Amino acid sequence: MKQEDNWIFALKTDDLGNGEKKPLLLENNKVLVLRIDGDFFAMSNKCPHMECPLSKGTLEQYVIKCPCHDWRFDVREGKFLDAEEIRVPIYETKVMEESVFVNLNMEGAGK
Amino acid sequence: MDNEKRKGQLRTMFSKVVDPLGYKFSPDEELVDFLLEQEVNIEKEKGSPFCPCQGLTGEREHDMKLVCPCIPFHREHYDAMRRCWCGLYVHKDVKDPDSLPQISLKEFLEAKK
Amino acid sequence: MKKVVMYTLSTCPWCMRAKKFFREHDIPFEYTDYDKADDNTKKAIREDCLAHKSEMSFPFVKIDDDVVVGYNPDKYAKLLGL
Ligand code: SF4
Ligand code: FES
């Protein structure tokens, strides 16, 4: 069933430089917002392995590496590079008037 | 935190990880409980729940592939056995885990050829 | 009598079953728990495993010159002529 969109203000575009990331608490969801090559991405901040905060990991282009046990995920689709069936929930983003919004009701998004 | 509680937490987290890979916890409850207990102790000592049945070398790149569940890094081998090396996890359709032998990586690779 | 040497981990249930197998068949064996060993022993075990083209998956059982990786009572029995 398609859920209603639920666009939540996350941050100002100026708050993040390219290659930077920031953990946020949006309506009780731990969300990681990232900026890569000018585009904004949002995903759950909890690693699907043991829930470590991905915000403390390292980002290289579109791949984020969890600080705990080095599992690597593509931030665009949330896929775990070593087993695509495992995913980090991702959220849609949009920019309006220098503000970044995250759609918390995206399909596949979890808490 | 007491061991029982941590065992429960690992069980919850790991079942979510192995489920999309086609695995479940072994129906051999005694084995599962024993292995989780070992993992909790290993986690206390080393910081991560490393595999109770495979050896660490101290090199991060090697050892991180042996944090439970290590299935993603040994997928083909474990799929061929229909269980992980320790037998903590088995393919979802497995009812009699004792019937699944351990096949060494070397034998597996030779059989593949 | 063939010489049985085993590398094991103190945390591995299949290592325990392997030991039990040899005990039940009254076959003497030596074993080293890799996780409890000192650094030099660890290194030697690792090299021995690599020499047999094996990962450090335990139990690692040597019966004279033959190696069985894993708990495999049928293979143990065959190599020992049981
Ligand atoms: S072999 Fe099984 S128990 Fe051991 S780390 Fe891998 S998945 Fe976990
Ligand atoms: S918690 Fe992220 S890799 Fe283990």
C-alpha cells in the first residue's frame, strides 16, 4: 500500500559540504543525511548488522563503511555491497529554497 | 549486561540479517544457545561477536569477515553446505541439521571445479 | 598406531565433538586450542593451515599425513581403519 508522503525539513543546503554527512533525529527516526557531488541522500543511521551509527563511518564516493565491522553500503539504494539482499532503509530527499527535505514515508523506510 | 540478555539481543539482530539471505537459526536449540553464549563471551573479551569456530589473525581486514553472521563473506561455501561453518544458521528449509556435514573450503572449491 | 594431532578452539562445539570421537574410540591425540595459544604457537598453526591450503576453520585434524578440516567422523574412521 502506498503511504502518504511525509516531507520533513532536515537541514539547510549550506549545512553540508560535498562528501559530508550528518546524523539527525527526524520524528524519532535516526536519519543520516549525506551530500555527494551536490546531491543529497538520506538513509537510516542504524547499520543493519548490529545497529552501529553509520554517521561515525567513512564515506568514499557513494560508499559508506560502518565504523564497527566495516560493512559497506551504497548510499543511493542502501545495498550492502557483499550481499545485496541486505539493505539500509533509504529515504527520498528533495531540495526547496535552500532547504533539504526528507520523505519519511518512503517505501522500505524503517525505524 | 548479563549474558542471557545479550544473547537475546544478538538473536534478534542476527535473525534480521540472515533472513533475507535465506537462513534461519538452527532448530538445534542446544547448539544455538551454546554458540550464542560463546559469542557473548568473545564480544566481552574482544569487542565483537567473532565466530566461535574460525581463527582470528589480528588483521582487521581478515577478522572483520569473521564477525557473526559471516555468511555474506562465505556465501557460496555455506550455501553448498546449507549451513554456516559453526552450524548456528541453516537454510530455511532444513529440519534435520545433524544431517549436514562440514565441508572444508578446499573440498568445496575442488568440487566446484 | 597413527598419530593424531588437532588444532581446535575452546569455543567451538565441533571441536569438542571431534575430541569426544577420539576419546570414545580410545585413540590418543594431541590438541592445541588456537585461541588460548601464545603468539608463536598461533603463527605456527596458521602457517600449518596455510600449508594445507586451508583457512583457519576448526577443528583441523591431522591423522599422520592426512588432514581433515571439520567434524567428519566418517573420514576419521576411514583414515584410522576403524
Ligand atoms: S560460521 Fe556461523 S556462527 Fe560462525 S560467524 Fe559465521 S555465521 Fe556466525
Ligand atoms: S554494526 Fe555495522 S558492520 Fe557491524
